[in-house]
Amino acid sequence: MDDLLQIAIDGPASAGKSTVAKLVAHQLGYVYCDTGAMYRAVTWAARKEGIKADDNAALEKMLKNLEISFKPAVDGQRVYVGHAEVTTAIRLPEIARSVSTIAAQVSVRKALTKRQQEIAANGGIVMDGRDIGTTVLPNANVKIFLVASVKERALRRYKENKAKGIVADLKQLEQEIAKRDYKDSTRAVSPLVQAVDAIKVDTTQLSIDEVVAKIMEIIQKKGKK
């Protein structure tokens, strides 16, 4: 494939988007953009500033001077808000509980969508999120919609938290993920929905390597057209 493609990977929380998108980007030699981390970074900054998650006007003002950046690292990438590294902090449960409300605010959606479109402008990008194929990159060359059962996604999040030393209750995680699915799918601005031209991949019974292989096969077929 000589042309640099825009690859959009969407889906609900803990469907495996970020893990898979990183590996796909690595195989292609593309840039990876974790849009979820961007929304979590805004959530972290809002909490630090004492701004309520639904205060659209205050968030809009904060975003004008908010710098979010990514830096490569041996074990992935580091996330920064200004000069503060927030890689671990944005994955804490309190951030997860507020990020859907933050992401539903018009000012936040507008500002981050613009930044994401600028990042992807020249192609050679793998971007994951909730509305990449429908709103951020509606003309993306390849669109994937990853899904998995709530039970499986909760278990994945539980294992991730445990590995990071974060205490979590599996049943509570199931309830939180189901609640987030509802909020993400019913919000007024850029709701979570499968793009009409996206290919659905159910990851419930698949390993990470199997999901990556399936997506690479889809990309190869699209790239040849």
C-alpha cells in the first residue's frame, strides 16, 4: 500500500480498541492517536481545576489554553497535560466515571475533534475512539467497529486495574460499563454508533493477536481497491 491511509477504530469501553490500534499502527509504521486518552486528559484537568463535568462554558474556557501531548516510551506512550505526566492518573476509576459526561459537552467535542482532524490530515494514522468513523474522520479509508460483551469487557478492565494495583469490584465494573455504554450511545453530540460503512469485529472470543490479524486483513483488502 503506497498511499497513507486513515484508519478509524470505534467501539464501546474496553472493547480492546487502544491495545489493538497500537499494534496495528506499529505493523503499518503509522502514527497512533488515542482519542480516549485526550478526553481523559481533559477530565483530569477539569477535576484539578475544580470544574464540574457538565459545565460546558468553563470547559470551553479551560480548553483554550490546555495543551495535551503524547511522547513515545518503551512500554507505549506517555500522556501529558502541559508539563504534567498523567499517563497513570487518567486511568483511575474516578476519571472513568466522569469522562462520558465531559465527552458529551459540545465545547469539548468541538475542540478535540478539531485537534484530532489536524493530526490525521496527512493520513498514515490509526485513530481509535467512539465517533472516529462517523464524525472525526467520516471519509476514513478503513472503518472498524469493535464490540464485546459487557461481561467480557468488565473482566478485561478488572485485570488491567489489578495489574496496575488499582482495587476494583468486578460486578461494579460491569454496571459502570453498561451505564457508560448507555450514556455514550444516547448523548446528543456525536453518539457512539457504528458507521454504515464500518466493519464490525466481535472480540469477545478472540485473542488480541487474532483481532489484529483480522483487522490487518481488512486493511490489506481495502488498500488494494
